[in-house]
Amino acid sequence: MSRVAALFFAVLVACLEPAAAHPQELQGEPLPESADRFGGVPDFTFEDSQGEALTRADLLGQPWIAVPFFVRCKGPCPSVSRDIAERLIPALEGTPVRVISFSLDPEVDTAAELQEYADLFGADPERWLFVRSETEEQMHRFMNEGLLVPVVRDSTEAAPGLAITHATRMPVVDREGRVAGWYDLRDPAQGEDGADLDEAERVLTDRYGLIVARARALAGLDYQWPLPGRSRLPLVNASLNGVAFLLLVAGLAAIVSGRKKLHEALMKAAFVVSAAFLSCYLYYHFAVLPISGGPTKFNGEGAAKAAYLLMLLTHVVLAVVNLPMVLRVFWLAHKEDWDRHKRLARWTLPIWMYVSLTGVLVYLVLYPFNPPPA
């Protein structure tokens, strides 16, 4: 048991090294708790989909997220709007953060057109507004110079839905009306022929999660976890591992103090909880992950990543080794072959405890304490 404990503490210390806290911040994509600001949003007066005026002053006192779009867009706008409705808006529930979609084709996108588009995505005007300016020149200047989101009209393009090209970056604005970062939904490694769709989905989910975390921090709220679009089964699995570990500790204490019946009951309970974990784990990996963007990756680098991989490797290998050992120990107890039961249990129990505890640690390192993606 001492060898297993030494290995565990070595991995734990390596995982908690300060260098693992966060990677270097991306230019223009500050981490949620960063104090960085990038200048104030200029004054504006636009019209929303209900014909009401919306000004910069109206938005002061609450963070907001800017979205470039236009109704006839044949590029990323429809998928971005769908993702906002399905990922971003639900994740912002209970916060004062608003989403403002700015039409880049305001001379075509009338208030009525914007309202129809908003209804298509079930947009709540208290949470998600669609606005337009009087002229295209006015809106494009606001986006290019005010929000620093590149927008250009291609006069040679005949198709209306492709004539306006714009970036997919989303500015996040703080309560004082200052830009607090731009979060591009595209990843440079994605979008090419043969790109890994699962990886692209993971990147997209992580980036929406980072936008939400930044907006919540600007609103003075705690981080949201898990990230939008992620299953809660990893938390369930970690909880089951934690309960199993506590039952194993109690079972060890019971047998050391000579309370055999209590020891038997606790070990059986630990086995049932571990079996429930295994069922949930297999369901998550074979049924949930294939349709939810694939596994979450650890974003740390260097020593932190090496320590995480070592912990994960030992966790998985010992879990596989431990299962037949646990079954054998229970069989020997059933046969009342106590001598062989005790000899094997001296190895089985500490390995079982290590696997259960590292199951919790893997979750903590991979989810709540995982650095934001670089």
C-alpha cells in the first residue's frame, strides 16, 4: 500500500504545480478572470426588431455579447444563430448578460425582417436583441472601427447571401461599455479538408464555454460548470468514485478494528457503487461521447500534461488489473478461504482505493481545473 500511496502523492503534487494554472492568454481572448480591456465601444443609436431605439447607454451596467450577422447570409450566420439559441442563451440563464446581433445588411433587414428572424430562433427580447442601423455604411463602420470585427461588401458578388463577408469573432463588452475580448468561433486547425469533425465540435463547445465564463466573470458571477453542451455524466461518475473510495476507507477501518460484519457490508456496498460507476462510464463513452463532440482534452502543457497523462494511465491500467482481483477476493470470501482472501486483499484494496480516488482527481483536473483552451 505504501508504494501506491507514494505514487499517488507524486502524481498529485505534479498536477498541482503552479505552472499548470493557465496557459498564456491569447491575444484578444483574455481568460475569464483577466482585467484586460481593449477600449470603449463608441456611442450608437440603432433600431431593434420591435422598432424601439437601442443606444450604448441602454446597455451600460450589464455585460453584453456582440454578434455580426445578416438575415440573407449564406455563410456562418445561420449555424452561429442556431448555436447561440441552443448553447449560449441557455448557458446565460439567470445572468444579466445580453446578446446583441447587429445586422450587416440593414437596408434590407427591416425591423419586421429582424423580428421574423428572431422568432425563427425563439429569441427572447429580454435576453437576445436584433438591431439595425439606417445605412449599411453606418453599421459597417461601427463594426470595423468600433467593435473591430472585420466586415466588407464584395461588389462583384452577385449572390446577396454571399456579398457581405465578415469575421465570426464575438466581442464581449463589460458593464462600463468597454470591449473585454474577442472570441473567434473558428479554430485555425479546423475547417480544412479532412478535418476531424469531433475535434471541431469540441473546439466550438469549449469556445462557447469560454465566452460564457468571461461574460459571467464580467457580471460578477461565478464560473458556470459544466460548460454548455457538456454531459453531466462525468460529474456523476466522479461522485460514484468518491463514494466508493469513502466506503473502502470505512471498510478498511472496520476490519482493522475487528468488526467483520460491518466490513463485509461496506465492501459489498463499495462493489455495488463501483459497478454502477462502470455501467455509467461505459454508457457515457459508447453512447454519449459519439454524439456530443468527443472526449474532453486536458489543455495544460509541459509537466502538468505529463503528470495528468501519468495519472490517467495508471488509473486506467490499474482499473483493468483490479477488476478480476476484486472478483477473486469476493469469491474467496464467499468460499470462506480466509487465508488466501487476506493475502490477495492486501494488494486488491489499496489498488481499488487508488483507482477510485484518481477517478475523482481525473475529473477535477479535466473539468473544473482544466485550463481554458489555448
